[in-house]
Amino acid sequence: MADFSRRSALLALSILGAAATLGVVERSSSAAEKRVALGGYDPVSYFTDGRPEKGSAEYSAIFDDATYWFKSAEHRALFVKDPDHYAPQFAGFCAINVSRGVKQEPDPEAWAIADGKLYVFSAKQGVPIFQQQTAAIVEKATENWPKLRATP
């Protein structure tokens, strides 16, 4: 019995060491309760595939108070290496509504990339509005975000 316990402990320690080496995000009860941004769509796919694609909880990472899902381990690795590049602005809330002082979940199919950044919107009708008023929307949303970030 003692031999089994030592083997189990060594195996557990080696698994934890490998996980730490790979940069695996630690899961805690509070981490598990974080919202899944983009409705589970893979933020990297907007850049690499030019379209939103569904991710999987199997490949996930936590960033900016949200959980992101990815369609592959490769996409997860790209995100973990440079989350500021791939994560949607304003933690994946609708950029137009953030500019109006409101947090609203987006339609992951309503999106735009501007200046190398991903922006998502609550409806597809937001895309042309954003394209016509990009600078004003981004400026106002950036101004509002510090206050909104802390609200539920």
C-alpha cells in the first residue's frame, strides 16, 4: 500500500510539473465559473481562418476575466503566446454598447478587425455602423471600459 502511495504521489508530481512547464492555466473553482467569451467561438479563427469557428472546452484558456475556447491545441497555443493580439477588445463584449456605457454579450458572427484588433457586436447591423464610426466608437468604448469592466 505504501509503495502504491509513493508511486501515485510521484506520478501526480510529474504531471503537475509537466503542466507547469507547458504553461497550462490553473483551474480553480473561481476560474471554472468565469464566463465563456464569444459564446464559445475561437478568437484565433477570426484571424487565421477569416471567420468565426466554434471552439471546444477541451482547448481552453483564461484571459481578461473570461474563458476562451479554441478549435485546436494549435489555436490555443497561439492565443496563450499572444493573448493581447487575439483576444477581442473589451473582454469580448459588444464594442458599440460599451461605447454607450453598457456591457452586452455579442453575436460571435457580428465582428470586424480594425488596426489588427478584434471587435465584436451584439448584432450584425453593428458591423457597418462600426466601419463608419470606428475611431469614435473605439475612443468612447475605451473611455467607458475601466468603469464597466468591474460591473457584472
